[in-house]
Amino acid sequence: MKRYGCDCIVRLVLHTPGYGKLVHRCSSYQAICPRRRKLAVIAALHLQRGGGMTNQPYSVHLSIASSAEIEHTARQLKVTREEFLATGILPQHPPRPMILESWRRCCAMQVNPSRRYAPLAVTHEVQLCHLREASQLLMHAARPVMSHLCDFLAGSGYVIVLSDADGCLLEVIGDTGARRRLAHIDFVPGGDWSEGAAGTNALGTALADGHVVQLLGAEHYCAGWQDLTCTAAPIRHPLTGEIMGILDVTGNYRLIRPFLSSFIAAMALQVQQEMRSLLTSTRKGEFQIAPFSSSRGTSSPAFAMNAGHKTGEEVPGTSTGDDIRSSLRMQERRAHSAALLAVAVSAISASLDREVTLEKIAEQTAHLLRLETASACLFGESGEMVSLHTWPKQYGRRSKFRHGLEALLPQSKAVSLIRERGEPVMIDDVLTSVILPAALPERQGVRSLLLLPLITARGVIGFILAPKRICYRWTVDDVLLGLTLAAHAATAIENAMLFTTLQHHTHHMEALREADRLKSRFVAAVSHDLQSPLTAIRASVEGLLDQGGVQSAQMREHLLHNIAGQASRLNRLVDQLLDLSRIEAGVLSLDRDWIELPVLIADTVTKFEELHSGWPVERDVAADLPLQYVDPDRLVQVLWNLLENARKYAASCTSIKVEARWTGNGVLIGVADRGAGIPADQREKIFQHFYRLERDQGTHTQGSGLGLAICQGIVQAHGGRIWVEDRPGGGSVFRFALPPPTASLSGPDPLEKTELIGEHGRMVTL
Ligand code: ADP
């Protein structure tokens, strides 16, 4: 609204529940033009949606794992920026919170978003010399670190930049091509890259908000540097904590690399450490800084050093015995840490199981940093904390500890710094920290804390938490060691996650292949099973027609019987297919009722005997079986199918036996025959749809391989299971077990049910 700069005569007031009134001030009623009214309404709606809240989840994240994602993100950011600049309010897909805050600051400072080059803070070499002289401690301390960075990033298209505390560039070194491009926008020593001068940019924004900043393309507020990516970290005075300058790496936007955030933060810490040793040496009077020579653009400050300064270029033959001894001790410490680090890295990379890897990371962090406990935590899709693993395990299981971490940390600024910026967080005394909840020391007994980001190509995926019970000044060595471990840890987690994804894909592919095989079998089986009765019907109909309808009554009756038989076979098959599709879709509904199982079995067997007179069925059914709460029709269907199979697959008139008894934890029903039995390796397969034993395929025994699959579906829908065993003396026994009714399956009369269950003891799952 501000950018329309209206006077205050007429007010357009929109009420937004929970946020009060949004007031649009204009010089006259006419001045509230439709566009402004629309903007005000959009703003109000946005506030209603919660867009005005700073802790709102943001939708434009840096998705930069692949070049396609970088391009997509860059395009999306362009749209977001244009929308923001056009409307002045929160865009539909807002950028990251720190970017939005910076854009708002730029708006307030009236930075021109169409800027194509930054203003110069100084225009003369002499002025530049003065500027550098004013930051000589910083420049001197940064020199070895920058030269290390230059070697590390050699040939990768990056420049390495140092600015002073006002955002004025002191040094720009590195890739020549990139430096040439940057010279066009006055990204040269003497250039002013504060936010107020150059809009949102890593240097200026890191200065403005005091934290690590990584920017991509159109996250830059000004149009002139939207083809760049930059990552910057503030360098603080080692004693006062005041920001002395900014260390930055800048290159083409396609070069954005998430790991650079914590890397530059670590480098900035090293500059701080260098400054500390320089200050100590200065106090001892061991070195002085020579005046600058003017060397704009490719500057390389000239320092003259006395004996004993441990950074930069050593002056040969000037070290004292003390320095050599302390340097040796430091080297020894570093060598020891490197050995421990090597062990830790092997330990955390040993497994491809994500949970085991997280446990190992916590354990190895604790070993490496000599801690009582440590934790590793991952962020979920929407940035919430998931998979918190603590070492030792019993520590993590203590509900107070776990609850505290899970409840207190997510809302803390410390975790949002990690999540949003990939910035390592060191807190020497939690009691004096403003970025952690005050309850943490009291509830958790944590007094100092190190939070190390876990960064992969996909961005920040989590963090390592290294707590101490006492106040502790974390050293740069601690942080560097921790960050190195964290870098390996992130790779190990990524590997484990990729492995899991790969496994899922493999299973999925296997399932798809199996589904394809089943489909082919299904099509073949259904076409065959539909074809044979249809052929038989057609033959009979043709038989009836052929002789001009003049057949003997006996023949006609025979043909009609044949048609009726084949039609009911078709009907059965269609019914079976429908049942199967219900079972597959998990929508087989049961019409349960309380039934007397012995009666149901007796009726079914009697009907079977009536239909197949040559097959007497032996019965062994316990008379005192409890009432069952089942679907009687479906249960008859199972029994009937087993009896039919016992008849179909055995020599005629061999004995069939039906038995039913209470086992103590359910009812067990069996149908035994004296057929050829089922080979052991086929006993599970015969319950798959369309599966028929080889010996039965192509024989006169009719069958579709669906009956047992449907029986299994019905029994499982009742919570039971079905299987086949050898029958002693030859043949097979098909058994199915049904569990007693559970409390959740309340029948029509709960009292009746309680009685029934009580009679047979507790309910047990089979
Ligand atoms: P269908 O009997 O229609 O082929 P089922 O699913 O009922 O289908 O049976 C699957 C296969 O299991 C049968 O084709 C047969 O090979 C075998 N089978 C089933 N019951 C028996 C049994 N009682 N004795 C021997 N083999 C059997």
C-alpha cells in the first residue's frame, strides 16, 4: 500500500478476523481506484489466510538438486519477484522468509528494483586504500582463508569476495571470467553492496540480518544481478561479536550449491580465529601491519609481519621456540582429530538403513566432540522435525528429554536458522541466548549447544545436535570437525534414503510385473473358461436347429439339459469373477449373524449328499460349538467349494470327512479327502487365482482355479486363515480357522455375545 503514497482523507477499511483492520488511505474517494480497491481486498484476504504471519509456511523453496530444478526455481522466483514488485504485498507463492523480509526492507529504503549496477562507495585508488586500511585486521585475517577458498574453487566459475562492515567491497579474487562479468555491475573493490545500495544480495542481506545468506537469481531485489548466485557469511569480531565484514562467494546462478552455506560459515569462523590470533600477537607486539599499496581490482594487500604470526606467509627463520612448540601441539591435536574423524566416517557409512545411520551419527558425534549425548534429526516434507535419534539410546528414550527436544526446538530461531539458511549454530550459554527457548536449560539440563546442519544436494535435510550440561566456549576446531562429520553424515543419510527408494521401486516393479503376469493368466483363463461352456451351448443349439426341430423328445431334452448345465456353469464363473473382484478391491461385505455351526455344516453336507449320491460324507462335528458371528451364506460357499474339490479331485466313492471343533482360541473346520494330495511346494500357490495343479490342467475335471482364492478371501474377511495339509493315509485336509467374535464385532445382542465369549475364555487372535 505504501508505494501508492496517498494522503489521508478517505479510508478503505477491511476487517480481517484475528488481524484487526486493514486501512487504505487515499486523498479522495475517487482516488480509491478499482485497482487499489482490488489490492486492498487481496491484501485483506491474504491476511485472513494467515499470509501476514511471519511463521507461515512458505511455498517457494530453493529446489536445486538438479539443473532442471534450478531452472524451474529461477523461473518461479522471477514470477514471485514480479508479483511482489507489482502489488507490493505478499505474493501468491511467497519467497523464503529471510528474502521477503529483505525485499520489504528494500521497499522501505526505496531501492530502485531496476538497478543494473551498484553504486561505488569510493571512486579513487587512494580512497580505496583508506577503506582497506580501516579494515586491515579483517583483511589480514581473511587473506589465508580467501587464498585457500580460491584454490578450493579454482576453475569453478566463482569469485571470492570480502566486504567491510558497511558492505563496501575490499577484495574480489578468483575466476577471471566471472570477475569480468561482475565488473559490469560494479562488483569490484570499492563497490557498495549494502542492502540500501544494491537491494537484496547475499553480502548486504547478511550484513542486515547478521546471518548466513544464500541467494539465487531473482531472489536478488535488483534486476542487474539476477543471473547470479551468492553465498555470504558475516565475520564477527572475536572478542566483541560485532560484525566486521562479510565473506562471500559469487558465481552464475546455475552454480548454486547448498553445501556452500555451511562451508562459507566455517570459513568465516576461520577468519575470526585468525583475527583472534592476530589480536593476541598484536598485544604481544609481535607484528605490525604495513600501509596498503593501491591495487584496485586485483588487490593484494601488503602486510609486513614480525616473527611469530602463525597465519599467512611465514617469515623464514623468525619463529620462536614457544611458537614452534604450540604449533606442534596444534598439529598433533589436528592429526588426532583427523584419525577420530576417519573412524567416525567409516562407522556412519557402514549401514544403508536410515535409522541405523542416524543412530550412528548421534553416537559418533558424541565420541568425536567428547559429549555425554548427541542427537541427529531429520526434517520432514514441511520442515517439521522427524526421526529424532539420540545416543546413548536410554537418553533418547527418557520421555522428558525427548519431549523437551521435540517440543522446544522446532519453534526456536536456532532451528529455523539451520533449516532456512544451513547455518551452523553455536551457543556457549543457552541462558543468554535469544535464539533458543528459555525452558531448554531448565527442562533438559542443556547449557551449551552446537547445531550442525545436514546438507545434501536437496538442501538442508536435518541437523546434528551436540549439547553440553555446562557453559562451554565452542572452538572453531570443534565446529570445523563437527561440520566435516555432518557433511559425511548427510551423504550417508542420502545414500540410505536413496537405497530405500530404490528398494521400493524394485518391489514396485516386481509387483507390476507380477500384476502383468496375473493379468495375462487372467485373460487366458477367463477366455478359456468362457469359451468352453459357450461352445457347448452353441453346439447344443445348433443340434436343436439342424434337424429342423424334428428330434426325438429324448434328444431334445438331452440338448436342453446340456444348455441349462453350461449356462449355470457360465453363471457360476461370472459369480466367481465378481466375488474375486470384490475381494481384490477389499469391498467384500459380510452379512454376519449369530449361527449354530453344527446345524450349518449338517445342512450343507446333507445337500451335498443329495446332489452326489455316491459320496457319503463322514461327520465329526463337536456338538457344543459356541455360536459363531459369521456370514452364513459365505461360510456355506467355502464349505461347498471344499466338498466339491474333495469330490472332483479324488477317485469316486472314496471317503470324505468333515470335522469341526473348538481349539480354545477359535473354531477349526476341516474337509478331508482321499485324493492325490497337494505337493508341498504347491500348497500356497493353489490359493492364488487361476492357479491349477499341472496334473489337472487339460483334464476333463472342470475348474477355473478361482474357488480356493475366493475361499481364502472369505475366510480372511472373517479374520481367519485357510490352509491345506496331508491327510494321514493319503489325500489332503483343507482346514480353516475362525477366531471367536471380537468386542468390536458386536452382534445384535451384546449380552448374548458376552456370555458366549465368557463360556470359552478370552478372545485370542489366531
Ligand atoms: P478349481 O477347482 O476350479 O480348479 P480351486 O481354486 O478350487 O479351483 O482349486 C485350485 C486347484 O487346486 C485345482 O485346480 C486343483 O489342481 C487343486 N486342488 C484343489 N482342491 C484339491 C483337492 N481336494 N485335491 C487335490 N487337488 C486339489
